[in-house]
Amino acid sequence: MAAFDPWDPAFVADPYPAYAELRARGRVHHYEPTGQWLVPHHADVSALLRDRRLGRTYLHRFTHEEFGRTPPPPEHEPFHTLNDHGMLDLEPPDHTRIRRLVSKAFTPRTVERLVPYVRALADELVSGLVAAGGGDLLTDVAEPLPVAVIAEMLGIPEADRAALRPWSADICGMYELNPSEETARRAVRASVEFSEYLRELIAARREKPGEDLVSGLIAAHDEGDRLTEQEMVSTCVLLLNAGHEATVNATVNGWWALLRHPAQLAALRADHSLVPTAVEELLRYDTPLQLFERWVLEDIEIDGTVIPRGAELALLFGSANHDPAVFTDPGRLDLTRADNPHISFSAGLHYCIGAPLARIELAASMTALLEKAPGLALAAEPERKPNFVIRGLAGLPVSL
């Protein structure tokens, strides 16, 4: 019997059999090691993402004590201050106010204007990989593309971009289940350094505004759409982290899947018009964000089980994306899958604001690799990162 165990390397390597078992056993399961309720079915995950009795935070309505939770240790404060002021961890009205401002940078027209830049950058990165005769798809293509795009949008100088990925990786360590003290220490240090950097950048943009998103947030603030400096800093960090983390992992998870399914890869190489549906199917097939948490703000009932206020739900995106009630033969990679309501970008109020940009980036790198590296092959077995929640590889060595 496959067991749900996020700390077992065998489970992390392939969690999908354990999800099938969870779905067969019922609609909700209490998981003692994290004190969470696991929700594995697509219909439930989709509905609960839209349920206003749940929240990404509870602090807009309750203190930690009123909610029956222990406050985080004081030494973790820099991480929580940074995290708790980003719109992903806010609820209305604060979430609404910040998202309205940020969404101006992600209108269809603005994102469409980025297409030539994204394609040119993808071509340049892939050309570099080809010139070198191969390399690590993660560090040579998957990482630099989305990091450069979101840094460009925010107006972060090229010389400063090398620090972004390590800061992001350290902060995102806190989103795993029961993170260690060492993980917390790294996240706190990265939070302090990243925040200090962005405060200096904001000060510089106040002095000399540009065409970038940071300048836009400052201008909106000055025009009366109030955004505290902390909200600005937290928003920039969220956009940088969310703006590349999932895209990086979707790229390497996707190519690792393609390289293990030669018939599907051959079909894609023969017909590049499959790229849009291939992107969606690869996001579904090996989901970059496996789990998303919600706090229960009012008692809810799932299949006769009352989940009390103060509880935490673990919505299993990876399981929902493999639910046979929604996807025909979900364990099969099918790049022509037309009906594909995956929830890799979440749903409801917190639907990923950068989803259109992520799709453009994934399609651009895939197209560039198909065109410029038609003989791309695996050079060595990749190593999977030990993380469960944010699912990715430590590298993907490829040859030509």
C-alpha cells in the first residue's frame, strides 16, 4: 500500500500512487504528523479554493490565541513580516487593494508586449546550451529565463540578479511541511537581506522613477492608492518568488517527463503546434506546486466530517490533477489532451496573477528547445530535490 509520507524520498520521487490510495479511502483525511486535513479530490479542492469560509490567513479576523494556534517564535519574525504582507497571504480588503494595483502590470496587453522579449531571451539561452554541446537544462535555461523576465518587469539591475534565486530558494524552504530550524534560519536571513535590498531599490526609484513595476507601485501610492513600504517590499518578493519558482520547476519537470516518454516527445518534435496543449498537460502531469494550505475560519463539513474552525486544510493539487473523475487515464502523458481543467495555477480569489506570463515563458523555452536542440537527450539520471510541496529537480543534465 502506497503511504502518504512527504519525508520519504520514495514518496517524493512519485507521490501519485499514494494519492490514488487517499482518493480511494475518502474525501478528507486527518494527517497526524502535520495536524492538517488532506483533501485529495479535484471537485473538493476546486470548490474549497473558492470557499470564503477558508482563508490564507486568519489574522484579519482572529489573534493567534483566539484561533487556537501558537504564535510563531519571535526569531522567525522577519520571515513572517515579509510573508504576511504579500497578497498571497492576505484576505480582502487588503488582498483586493494590492491585487488591483499589481494586476495593472499583468493585463493581457502588458503581458502580450513581453512576448518578443521572452522569445528572444529563450532563443539566446537555448543557443548558448547548443553552443556548449549540452549542459544543465535547469541552470542554463529553466532558471535564467523567468528570473530575468520578472526582474526586468520590476526594474532590478542585471548586476543584482544573481542574488535573487538563492534568496528565493531559502525563503521558499519555509513553505515545506514542518520546516527545520536550519531552514527557518536561512529563510530569516534571506528575508532580511532581500528586504534591505528592495528598500534601497524603492528609495532609488523614488528619486529616479523608471518604466518598471516598482516605479508604478510608488506612483500609485502617491496618487492615493495607499501601499505601505512593507507591502511594496512583500509584493516585490512575492512576484519574484512566485514569478519564477513554479516556471523553473514546470520546465524541468516537464522535460524530464518528455524525455521519459519518447513517443510523446517525437510527436511534439514532429508538430510544434502541439506546444500550447503540451504546456497544459505537463503542468498537470507533474504538478510544480503539490499542496496549497487554507485555514478554516468557520466550521465546514466534507462528506459528513466536520472540520472545525482553527483547523488547516492541505489541498493536494498533485492529487486533484490526477483524479480519474475529471481526467481520462490521468497517469498517461497525453500532449493532445484537450479537456484539461488542471488547477496548477490555483483558483478563486488567489488564482495565480502571473499564469498568462508563465504560459508564455513555458511555451517560449519549449519552442526554442524543439527548434534549436532537436536532438536533446538525457545525459545522466537527474536528482530530485527532497522537497515535497514545491516539486522540482536539483538539475537536468542534457546532451545534444
